Amino acid sequence: MSRTKSILMISVLFSAFLVACGSVANGPASGTPLPEATEPPTLVAPEELEEPAEDDGSDAIIAVVVPYLAQELGVAEDKIKATEIVEAEFSDSCLGLGGPAESCLQAVTPGWLILADVDGTSYEVHTDATGEQIRIGPTLPAESDVPAPSDTAAAAAQEFLATQLDVALGDVQVMSVQAMEFSDSCLGFGGPDESCLQAITPGWIVILDVGGKTYEAHTDETGQVVRLAPSM
């Protein structure tokens, strides 16, 4: 009888062992939530990362120039707007804006060229590389006030002819202006005793009228040199 009980006890224990092993193999019991799977982090390629904008130093220069202009011109800082700023190399230590009585070291000086608008008036400002030296150039004319090269040449020829004929400027009428490349520095009207450089010289042919009589004038590109042809 004791042997039979022993065998029965062993059978019960073995059955319990099999049930326990089955529970482990089949995972958690039904109804127990499984942990949610987490997505792996998204990797970003190095070239896709935004790099901060490089500071070239221009903002620091403007921060110095605006208060300086405001003080020199007697205006509020909010009236000043820097429209352009570029790095530049000036030909001397006076940043290209030395006065007639000023001694400037003739050496290339790196710095900045700033165009600033002050209540509609444009100023050209030069600074050294650090903004410690600041010089203000003459005011720049508005774009609409700058005459075309042909207009400058025509006005120069008109004034020259009026002086030569001793007539009023209003009596000299400009008929036409044409761009030309002359074969020498005398604009094609050199005299027999004159030495003219044989080089292509750009300029203008200006046809003028005074009281019904036509005149031909030649000027250089800027209108600084004017020569008059024999009357036509």
C-alpha cells in the first residue's frame, strides 16, 4: 500500500511539473497585455543638419557705423539704413578718403565699404577691418540725377560751341549724339603741328545747330575734351 501511494505521489508531482513548463513555453496568460514595441530612432544624415550661418563680421561693422553716422549727421539711428556692405581693399591708410592736407600711408588697407541711406540721401562710408576707423565720403546723387554719358558729352559740346561763337547757350541746339571710336587722341581733328597719340579713343560725335548752321563736335568719353570740326 505504501508503494502504491508513493507511485501516485510521483505521478501528481510530474503532472504539476508539466503544467508549469507549458505555461512558461506558451508565454503570459491570455489577457495580459504585451509591451508595445518602440520604433527605432530616425537617423539624420550629417549633410541634412542645418548649420548656423557664418558671421562674416559685417553685422558688427554696421552696429558701429550706424551710431557714428547718427552722431555726425545729427539724425536718429532709425533714420539710417545700410543698403549694402562689402569687403574692400583701400589704396592707403586714409581708406581712400584722405583730405588734401592729410598725410596717408600708401599701403593696401583692408576694410569695408558701406552704402547707407539717410532719409533718402545716400552716403558712402569706409571703415578699416575692425571698424575703429570710419570715414564718410561725399553724398551720392540719386540715380535719377546722374546724367547719361551722352548727355554729358552733348552739354560739353554745346557749352564749348557757345563760347567759341560768343552766343547764348540757349542758341546752340543739340541735333544728335553718336558714340564713336576715334583713331587718335586728337579725336580725328588734330592740327598739322600737333602730335596726336595713335590709339583708339572712345568718345562722341555731337551735331549742333546755331541759327540754321550745322556744326560737328567731337568729345572724349567723359566730355572733358571737345574739338570742333570746320563748319559744315
